[in-house]
Amino acid sequence: MNATTRSLEGKTLFVSGASRGIGLAISLRAARDGANVALIAKTAEPNPKLEGTVHTAAEAIEDAGGRALPIVGDIRDEEQVFSAVAETVERFGGIDVCVNNASAINLSGTEELEMKRYDLMQDINTRGAFVVSKACIPHLRHAENPHVLMLSPPLNLEPKWFKSHAAYTIAKYGMSMCTLGMAEEFREEGIAFNSLWPRTLIATAAVQNLLGGEEAMARARKPELVADAAHAIITRPSRETTGNFFLAEDVLAEEGVTDLNQYSYSGPDADLAPDLFVN
């Protein structure tokens, strides 16, 4: 049975940072199955540098066939996270899938990085993923096929991934260490914890605004690549699919998807750029 025959119909996803990019793409893929999606994000008002808000994302989810619960909130705030999870359970009756997508990036070196930027990355990436997972776990225990998915890289300890941006690497690897630890902690309860990362750049606002603009976007793939891989993972049996550091392209290959040209941002002949943390 492949991903096209496995459905999230009637399931409830709690997704952080889903107002745009990969988080929104994952939400829309679930919505096409008829899923419920609670999305927590900070962007309530339009920003000229960032496309989309939590409200426009909710409209898109509804248009795609899902039911949406937009929540304006900051995952750095523990009370806001637990309140958002409680609101989700009250609206939809439970939580089946938690997606830790919210992330902050700054690739400055040690001397150049302001400590407030270091703290921001730690608070959103590692701490945010931890507290969102922590808040969802009591409800995931009651789900038929509970999954937690981290949008974080495989734990590659080669020094080159720390040399130029140790702070960002620490923050993203912190998310992956949550996967590593929680997968074992909750293995017996059947709650799956996995990480997902692309082999190539993905065309998101972060790539456009921070990593090279349109030139970088032309060498990237669409967020739908990660969304389709995420769908495949969170519809697999949770007791058989935990503690993995998946690469999106490998997941799709396992599902029988071998032609990835459909995901190219600029066309089939694009010179794709590898993402960070992937050799």
C-alpha cells in the first residue's frame, strides 16, 4: 500500500509555523484528505517580506477540503502552546499528528551573531519543538496512529556543519535530538517520533530572504516535495515507524515516486543546490 492509498481523513494535525512554506504545504496535503488542521503561527497581519498569515493559511486549508483552526500564538510561550493544544482538542476532539515545523535561521559565525539571535533560534527550534511535543503527547496517547514529525536534519557530526554557523546547527540538531530521545521514551506507548529533511534547498521565504534570493530559489525544489514525504511518514504505522531521520527524496522513492521534476521550482533542468547537513 503506497501513500496515495493511505489517508488522513478525519485525523487532526497540530502544526507549528504553518502560515507559509513547508508547514502550509504539509497542512494543505492533509486537508486534501479531509483532515482537521490546527495551525499556530505568529503572523496575524500581512508582512511585505513574508507571504501569508495564519488566517490566509486557514482559508487555503478549508478550500483544499480540510477543517482549519487558526491560532495566533508564539511557541516560545509555554502557556500559549498549552492553550492552543487545549483549544485544538476542544474543537476537534483530540490530536493525531504533531508537526514541529516552526524554525528560525541565522547563519552568522560565532563572533558576528548577536546573543538575542542565538536565543531566538534556541527558543523557537529546540525549545519550541520540545514544548509543542510535550503539550501534544497526553492527547497523542489516545490516537489510533500517533505521530510527531520534526522538520530537522539527520545528526551529522562532521565539523564542517558546525564551522560556519555553530549556533544554527546546535538549534536544529536540538530538534533532531528530541526525535532521538523521545522516540525511545515513548516507543512502548506507540507514539512515533521522526525527523524529515530534504536533500536539496526548498523554495521558502527563508531561502529567498536569507540564503540568496531568486538565484537560490531557482536551485530549489517546491515545498510540496517535503509535504508529500511527510504525508507518507505520518500515515505509516506509528509502532513500525519511529526514531528515523528521513530524507524526503528517499521517502518518496520508497513510495514509488521516482520522477522529482514535478517538484522543481524553476523547471526540470534546474541546477539543484544541496541543503545544509546533507553530504
